[in-house]
Amino acid sequence: MMLDTLGYCIDFDLLKRDALDMRSRHYHDTGEYDKAIGDLILIQKIIGYDHQVYSNMGINLIRKMEFERAIKEFDRAIDLKNDDAFSFYNRGVAYHKLANIKKQKQIWNELLNYLQRTHSINVNMQNVFFICRKSKVNLKVDIVL
């Protein structure tokens, strides 16, 4: 009986987390970034520290033009998962928005070199090159075969 009750509670928390996640994405898509962030905070209370939640909070903060706070959220995501290319990329976007091109260049070089080392050349890398060309940032990428 007790295990059934615990199982129900766990299922309920997972369902609640999934529902909050879907609602936060809806709020993000409709431009209601404060509400999206509120739901992400609730998700953190349910599941604890999660790199994806921090990353999603950072994305919403970029949309709110709160770039310093966004950088802190991406830093937290990277602390939890140091190979999170999306958080590295978006942290670079936040620095770009702050017009800190030197820091942006450093972060994106780290990302590009990581993608090269792990042979994860994908859309992320193409996006980085496109944005760098658009913002006239020259990157040095060490090619690793």
C-alpha cells in the first residue's frame, strides 16, 4: 500500500513537471517570459537542479533582455553539464547582446573547439558561424581530425 502511494506521488510529480514544462514553453512562445520563468522555478522545486531548466531560464531572460541574469543561468547549466553546447552557445549570445565581443569570441571559440573535438559538427556550429559572420566576429577554430 505504501509503495503504491509513493508511486502515485512520484507519477503525480512527473506529470506536474511535464505539464509545467509544456506550459512554460507555451508562455515562452507567446512572449510571456515572466510566466515561463515562474513555471521553470516550480519545476526546479519538483526535480531539483537540472541543467536544462537553467538553460531554459537563460533563454527566457535573453528574451526579456536581462543578459547578465541570463549569463548566470547558463553558467549554472554548464556547471551541471559541462558539455552542454546549447548553453555555451546561448551564453555567447547573451555576451553578444551586451556588446562584449571579446568574451563572446572566447566562449564561441571554446564551443567550436569542443564541437570539433567531439565530432559534433551540427546546426549549433552552423548557427555560430552565421551569427559570427553577421556580427563580424572572427573565430579561430583548431581543426581536430
